[in-house]
Amino acid sequence: MRVAFVAEVTAQHDDTGRTRRLRRLAELLANRGHDVTVFCAQWWDGDHETFEQDGVVYHAVTTDPPGQSPSRRFALSLPGALRRSKPDVIHAAAVPKHVLAAKTASKLARAPLVVDWYESPSEIESTSKSLRMAARAPDEVVTPSETIRTRVRELGADGGDVRVIPNSIDMDAIRDAQVIDGANIVYSRRLDEDANVESLFLALAELRDKGWHAVIIGDGPEREGYERQASDLRIDDRVEFTGAQPVEKRIPVFRGAHVYVQTARREAFPTDLLRALACGCAGVVEYHVESSAHELVEQEERTFRTTSEQELTDALRSAADLPRMTENEEFERYDHDPVLERYLDCYRDVQDSFGFF
């Protein structure tokens, strides 16, 4: 199958949840033997139009570095570039200008359009006419969670044309990783204004008479503030800030930890929570309306969903009584291969519908 991805900004430009998700999928498809091209802004050196990395061909639609807003030149050049590639399926990131340009290309190339909608729009963005047009334009919209699926439907997408496909994880990497002991409780995320580590710290302060050690993995603009909070609560001697760590270093910590806590206010898909659960951690999730983390724990054993500071404290007490594990095979369904099959089913379905209509 020839799959054409549309993403002006790639993970090589900016490593975010959205760009990592598309890069992971493109590489998984290429490893399976599919012909994968990413139409993007150029990120490699030299004057050659294409560049191959990890089996994926990157095609420069523009040579301009991506700015704060989507490039008009990229949108104008995209239909012709896509038509010449003769794709079987076009898979675009949810950038309105680019989705609408990809829709034009879809008609010219006679290939269905799938849009990967990774994040909830802000209240201001939700009123955007182009955003609503982008929600209705694709033949199928894919979201990482029911939370985001609901937001896309609120923008006007037909519910029957929106399916949930979660992020995938590497179960073999979890099984093969070493176990690093030391953390009873672990939290990992970019430490920005939505991280909400203060909820965890307040609960830990209530448990200061217990023997625990917490590890906070991540960096960001709010890190110093969280370090001050830990000091003000007099728990800083038992809270370790490691800074940002690559996934291959996070997994051994998860395998050695007892409890993973997710308190972020905004999360499209909590991939590290999923990894930690697969590593055998008990999961404690604080519910927030713009976070999909609760979806991972609603039907799982060894997990707790909380809605208040007291519930979070009680959940940490209860989680401490659960037996330790270093892996949980219940999460095999999130491994790369079964999740990739869900994407391939999506592509086949849109091809069948596109040809029929």
C-alpha cells in the first residue's frame, strides 16, 4: 500500500506527542513493507528534494522552516505534490489549511483522506470556521482517545467517521528492560502549566509518615516551581527530579516502581501511563475533563481513578498494598503490531467506501 503522510512539522522539527505518533506509525508501516512518504517542510541538509530515514521517504513540499502558523506556501504546493505520488491513502495531521489542501489532492489523486486528530482544540479554536470544515472534510478521522473523539464530533464530524486508535508501545522492549529499584511512586511528563504535580505533592505530604520515595521524570518551564513546592511542603528530601529522560531510561524506572501517578490536567493520550501499567505499576489517575488518562484505568485492575485530593491520598494508600509486578501482559493489545492492524483496517475501510461512492 502507498501511504502519503501530510505533516509540515515532523518529529525531526519538533518532538511532540502529535509528531511522535505520526513518525511511529510511518516507521511501523515501512517496516511492514508498505511504501511510505511523508510530505513535509524540509528538515535535512542539502538541496535534494527527498530524504530517506528508517525506511520512510521524506519529501520536501517547501524548504522554509515551519513557523508559528501553518505555511500558506505548503498548502498551495501540497495538492500537486500528492497527486504526482499516486497514493492509495492520504493520512494528514489535523492542521486545517493542510487538511483542506489534502482534500483537494484526495479528489485529484482519487485516494481517500484520513486525518489524525491528536489534540483538543482550545475554546477560541473551536469557533474557527476552517477548523470545523477540517473536521468534516476527511473520509475518516482517527483520534487517540474517546475524549478527543468527542471534541471532534462537537466540531461537526460525523460520529460514524471518527474512530479511536490509541498510541502503541513496544512490549518486547518492556520485557527485555532491566529493573531499576528505588522509586515507590513515579510521575513522568513535561513540566508545564498543565502538569499539575502539585496534586501529587499535596497527597504525598499527607503521607509523610509513610516510607516512600517519589521520582519526577521530566523538564519544562514549571520545574523550578514544582521543586519549590516540594521544599515548602518539606518533602523535597524524598522527591527526586531526574529531568527529561529518553524512553529507554524511563522504562527500567517504571519496572522498578510500585505506583505510577497521572494528575495532568490536559493529556491527549498518556503514553507513559500506558507503559507504566504494562511495566506492572499500579495506576492512580486524577480525573480531568481535558485528559484522556481515565480511559486507560476505567476497566483495569490495579488502578484507581480519583476526583479529589483526599481520594488521591486514599488511592496511594490502597495502591501501596498491592503486590509488586515488573510487567503486565494484559496490555499486549497495545503493542505495535495489533495497533498497526487497526490502522490498516481503517485504510482498507476508507478505500472500500471511497471506491463505492
